[in-house]
Amino acid sequence: MNLLTSMGALPLLGSLLIAFLPAANSKLIKQVALAISLLVAGVGISAALAFDTAKSGFQYVERYSWIPSLGINYQLGVDGISLILILLSVILVPIVIVAGWNESENGRFSVKTFYILMLILETMMIGVFAATDVFLFYIFFEAMLVPVYFLIGGYGTEARQAAAVKFLLYSLFGGLLMLASIIGIFVISGNQGGRSFDIGVLSTLTIDSTTQNFLFLGFFIAFAIKAPLWPMHTWLPDAAKSATPGTSVLLLGVLDKVGTFGMIRYCVELFPEASKTFTPIIITLSVISILYGAFLAIGQKDIKGLIAFTSISHFGFITMGIFAMTSQGNSGATLYMLNHGFSTAALFLTAGWMMSRRGSSTIAEFGGLQRVTPLLAWSFFIAGMSSLALPGLSSFVSEFLVLVGTYTRYPVAAIIATFGIVLAALYILIPVQKALHGPTTPGNENLPDLNKREIVAIAPVIAVIIALGFYPKPALDIINPAAQATIEKAGFTDPAPLVGGDK
Amino acid sequence: MEFNAPALEYGALAPMLVIFTAAIIAVIVEAFVSAKLRAPLQLAISLGAVVLSFAQVLRLRGTQSATAAVNSVIVDGPVLFMQGTTLLLAFFAFLLIADFDAFAAQASAIPGSTEERAALQTGKVQTEVYPLTLFAVGGMMLFPAANDLITLFVALEVLSLPLYLMAGLSRRRRLLSQEAALKYFLLGAYSSAFFLFGAAFLYGFAGDVSLNGIRTAISSGGNDAFLLVGMISLSVGLLFKVGAAPFHAWTPDVYQGAPTPVTAFMAAATKVAAFGAALRIFYVALGGAVWSWKPVITAIAILTMLVGSIIAIAQRDVKRMLAYSSIAHAGFLLTGILALNQEGLKASLFYLASYGFTTLGAFALITLVRDSSGEVTDLNRWVGLAKRSPAVALIFATFLLSFAGIPLTAGFIGKFTIFTAAYDSGNIAVVVAGVLSSAIAAFFYIRVIVMMFFSDPEEDTVTVTIPSLNTNLTIWVAAIVTIALGVFPTPILDAVASLATFVR
């Protein structure tokens, strides 16, 4: 049963179908897009339910020869980490479609084009996480840029073109460095028993340490741009400010995860020795990202900029968890990716509604929303609390796991990173206070509260945030074996916990 | 002394013979057939010759002969592949040429003269471009097949001389076109002199003009000074033809000045022929002296990629931009020569074929964007093209993405295979430089896409003409090849793999 291919092909076929619908009937187009994305989400959820959590390898494996003369296969498969991310993608897409029902209206291109691009993007997202052939991964990684580029550049606010180009050039630059590394590892595999792109084969190669370091850097820089890690982050705030809220949700919630996912799947698994060499530097960069993102978030006057910088801080946590090289750190990082996806979605969607009601994205303009639009304000509040990792909400579990996992190996970094949590309280609570609880800014008195469509969109997100906060076990059950396997493949063992005082 | 008639294998030479015969017939037609009948007849002769010749190439597949014309011409896999590619490109180039709008009615008339106007009004047009193109095609087919330096030189001149003339045939902006032709001719003559000079020194070194003789002489040793001077001069001649920096200065002027169908033909097919010959010279004749030329050619390859990519950013004319892009691609193709392994040969062949089609399509598309005074090549006036003709903009974007090497286009597979070959040969510096200059190049390709899709048109004088059947066919075939070779390159990769062995 080609489950992954079917799931990936569905949105693509859907976009074809939409291409044949009359452009004038935008309601029909939206409904069809929504129906398709719901169908895909259903397939994704059933795939997750049927996933065997006792196994650690790839499941739903498919393999066909594609370009045999170059050893390229069409090869898909998921382990816990990629499954969780696919699940995140397929759930967020219908939510984004419902939440941003009207955001495609005033774009440069038609409504129809928006949903075609959105569905193509969904195919690419599924493909990029499901690919187990490095070449195939690269193709999805690069091809994904095209729909995103048009989504940002075609439907955002003022500076969208510049932001779209900046996004594209940063990503292409990283992608090309990765291409050089892919070529390198491909040639090396040819010298060791046959050219291949299969990550199972590639992870068994013996590569001398200098080469490994260079190849690692090619991959890592590409992913660090994508994730984004300080100092390669500068494209993100621009893109997030310019894109529509829905695009931003997918951009920060899913696409950036390709970076952190790539670090686990390709950097750590293919180049364990180089990962070890670079770990101190990467941990340092992560800690800088955590604090830098948090400080800049505090200083933001623009609500989209705020969310973008909080994300940079969060990606610092994720990267730190990955390179702590402990199974808790790794599980925590993966769970963090999932949770960050949902809490960012909640933040961006509610912020988007606030902005479209108020016609402004300046935080100070939203004063008094708690009284005027209680539902909207509460939603934003919960999303914010999840973002600052309040116990009981989902992000807490993952942040805790990351910090614990890091502490056992890098106590100093973990301690410094803890300040990030304190700063998070500031960057969330200050805008909450300004925007929601302060005196009502003139002009806000008659803003409407959430309508039914918006409630339908935000409710599942908040439900997931709360549910995973109290009971993260289902997600962790899927993630843990894969995280454990990654750490073992990389040749690490978890440091024994120090119990008691006698050393 | 007894004189022996040379033994010629007419069968193996058939592809070239067909083209040269057709060229001669076309000259006669040009002289004797009435003006009305000339154009359709010339087109029929040209297309017929190309098809017939291509059929001969297909018939010859698998043939390997070093004695097709007394050790002077080789027929082997790479030769046949390049001849076939050249013929396919020529076929579509003829279709573009057949839309005669780009060409001067009477190239011999002085620009702006009464003769010129009269010729335009009466429709008495000269069609010398057909025989010229046929001669150029013949030269291009001989160039990669030549097995000694004299034949190489003859082929070089046969392919170059018609091109010099063709560059000057533009109907509009004739002075610019003639200037381009003169510049091309002078620099071309200069490079021919270098080539000949190098050939003479190599003869002095080896006592033999055949590539095999030079190879044997290199392995047995000799006067290294002669070898070095010979290699350098010969390389200069070749690098000029492929448009590598610092011998690239003619490229933008000629690309811009020449009638666009000629530019399309020249950009696509000359690259194939010139790299075909360069590959044979470096792989077969000079392979033994690799340590002498590798550092220099590496430096030139890197310089070429960077010069092409960086200067292209500053271009405001779409033809000049593509000219610089072709320079950058010449740099990428040089990495295939540097690899000096079978991998490199295969990758180069694939790259040449895919690049040829994409280039042909891109220039064909440029012929469609016009205002009342002809083609519009100023990029500023391409702004907002997607709004007026989304299909044209989309196809042009596809070509640009292929040039930039984005996955799922032919350009990506080409780049991937050629860099893999270079990496395999241990030349990692060139791979890194290639990747970085690809990143730079991506910038200006994408800028054009941004202009077409994301900016509003300022003036409405630019229109997109409805393409004639010929042009339409060319563009669509090029677009389909560009995508097909990116998604499913296996047939061509397999074909290339089975053909990529030089007969020595």
C-alpha cells in the first residue's frame, strides 16, 4: 500500500482539479481546497494511528528506481520524527485554509492561484519529510521554495516582494551549499560499494574527519538558514512580517522545521563524528539565538515581528536539544517542533484576526481587546502562554525535556538557556498587557469578536495545545524510539544521571 | 612518387556530406531561383538536409571508425551524439530563421539607403542566411569529429566564417548588428591565428598533427617549451570560441547585435561544437600533460563562472544577460573538461544537449516580445509581462530556472552530473566555486522572474506577438525538453553513457 505516495499526491491532484474550476467562483475553490486538505489530514491521522510505535526503523516504506544511472530512487518512509512533522503539516493546512478564508482575496494573483500554490506546497511538505533518498529530499527542499516564494510575494503586505526575494536567495544559497555536500557524499558512496543516495546506505559510510567536517557544514548551513539559527536568521522577520498570516503559519510552523528536521536526519545521522566536533559551536549559537531572539522580541512594536523573533528563540531551543546528543534532548526537540508548530499557528492566526480587524499590526493599537473581544483575546492569551511554556500547556513538556537533556551534557548552556524562559515571560506578557488588558485604544470599541469560522479554526489548535500539555504520551510514544535510534546511530549513549551526593 | 587516392568511408561521412551538399545546392538556388520561390525552397532544402543527415546519424549509431577520412575524421559515440544534437538544434533554428522578420532584406544594401527600402517594399529579399547556416552546421559537425589539427582548423573556419556574416544580417538596428559582426570577425580572426600558432608549435613538439601523434609524443617526452606554447595558444583559440573569460568580450556584443534567431542558433549549437572539439583535444591529445594545463584551466573555469555570474547582474538587456549567463555556463562546462574522466565526458554531453535546447527556447521566446520597432530586449520593459501574457512569462521563467539549476529542470541534472564528475576527479575547489557562482547567478535569473511576475507594467507599448507555428513549435519543444530532461533524464543519460567513449 503506497500510503505516503497517496497522501503526497492527493493535494497535487487537488491543485490540478482546482486549476480546472472557474476562477470566478472563489467560494467553490475554497471549499474544494478545504475538502482536499481535510481528506489529506484524515489520511495522515490514520497513518499515525496505524504506525507501529514499537519499531524504530522506517515504516510505510516505498522504493522505486527513478534515475538508475545516477543511483537515484524514489524512496519514501517515515520514522517517528518525520511522521510527527507530516502530521503537523497535514493538520495545519486545513486550519490555515479555514482561518484565512479571505486572505487570498487581495493578492496580486487570483484566489485560485493561492489555493493551487497552497496545495502544491502541501505535497512538497509531505515529500520533504517522507523522503529517505537524499536526492529526492533535495528536490523537495528546493522545489518547495517556488510555491512559498509566490505565496509570500503574491499575497502579503507592502514589502512582500523584497521579502520573498530575500527568502528565496537565502534558501537557494543554503541549498546550493548542501548540493555540494550531497555531491561529495554521493561520490564517496561510489568509492565504497556503489553510488547511492539512500540514507540507510549513506549513514554506514566511513568518511575521514576533514571531509566529514566540510560535508557536514554544507548541510548544516543550509539547515541553519532554514531553521533559522543566529546569525543566519535575518530573512525570517522580513518574510513573516510580509506574508499573510496563513502563509506565515506554514512558513514558521512547518517549513522552518525542515531545517531542524534536516539537522537530525542528515547532519547527525550521516556525519556523527563531525556533529561531535561542531557541537560546542552549535550549542553556543543556539544559546545566542535563544537570548537574541528573546531580547529582540521584547523590543518589537510589530506583532508579526514579535512572533518571528520568539520563533528564533524557540528554534534555538530546538537546535540545542538536537545537538545535546541525548535521547531526552532529541525527543524534546522533536516534540518542541510539533508544539511550536501549533503554538505559532495559534499566535499567528489570532494576531492575523486582530490585525485584519484593527487594520494595523502595531501592538500598542490593540489596547483593551480583552473587554471588547474576549474570545479573541483569550485565544491569543493561551497561545502566548503556550509560547512561554507555561506548565500544563504543550510547550512546557518539550522545553523541559530539552533543558534536562542538555543539562546532562552541557550544564552551563542549559543554565544560560533557562534565562530564555524568563525573557519569554517578558516578551509575551508585555504585549498581552499592552494589547489585551490596557485601556481600550480609541477605535477599538466596536471590533467584532471571533465569528464561527474563526472559532472552528482556532478550537482544534488550542485543544491540541492543552491536550499535549497534560498528556504528551501519544506524541512521545511515536517520537521516542526514533529519537533513541538517532542518538544510537550517531554513536552516543545518554550520560548516567548523577544520583545522590557521593561522586 | 606515386599518388594514392585517399580512401574515404562515404557511409561514415554521410551526415556531413549531406549537409555540405545541401549548402552548395542552396548557394545555387540563391543565385538562380526567382525571388518569390527562393524562401520556401531554401527552407525546404535546409530542413530536408537536416532531417536526412539526422537519419544518417541514427543509422551510424554504434559505429566506431578512426579512418573515415584517412585518419583525419573520427566517427564515434561522442561525435555522433554531438552531431545529432547539433542537427536537432539546427532544425529548430531553421524554423526560427524562417520567420524572416528579423533579417535584413538585402544585407548588401547600405543601412538606410533607398535600395534597402525598395527591397523591403517589393519583398525581394535575399535568403543567403540558409546556405550560410548550412555551412556553419557542417563545420560544427566536423569540428568535434576532427582528428588532426589541420582538420580542426578547417572545421573551425567553416563554422566561424558563416557565423560572422550571419551576425550582421539584422533587419533592425543594422549598424549595431554590423558592428557586432565586425567585432566578432576581428576577434575571431585573432583567435584563429592563436589556434594556428598553437597547432604549429604542437607540430614542432610532436612532429605530427594528429591528436594521437601528439598523445604519443607527450607520453614519450620531448621539447616541453614547444608543448607548453602550443597548448597555451591552442587553448586560447578554443576558449575564445566557447566564450570563456578572459576571452569572452565578444559574446555580449555579438549576442545582442545578431538577429535573435542567429543568436539562438549560435549560442546553442556553437557551444556544442566548440566543447565537443575541446573535449576531444584535452581528453585524447593533451590528457597526458594534464598537470601542465589543469591549474590554468581550473583558474579559467573559476574566473569564467564568476565573471559570467557577476557581470550578468548589471545587465539591463535580456540578450546581454543571457550572453553573460552563457559565459557562466561555459565555466560550468569547463569543469567537465577538467574532470578528465568518463564521468566528465558523459556529464558534458548531457549538459550540452540540455543547455542547447533551453538556450534555443529562451532566445526564441525573446523574438515574441516586441513593440512597433521590433524586438524589445530592454529588461525594464519586460516588467509586468506576466500580466499581459502569463504563458510566455511562465515558459520564460521555466527556462530561467533551468539556467539557474533548480531541481526538476534539465539544468539541474546537468549541473549535478558535471559537478559530480568534477568532485570525483578530486577537483573540489571548482565544485565549490561552481556552487557559489550558481548562487550568484540565481540572483539575476530570479530578478527577471520578479520583474515579470511581481511588478506592474508601466507602459503599454510592448506587446507579445502571437507566435507563428514555427516559433511556437520551437518554444514548446524546448520547454518540454527542459522539463522532461529534468524529471526523467534516464533515456538521455543512458544514451550518453553508452556513447561516451572516444575512439583514439
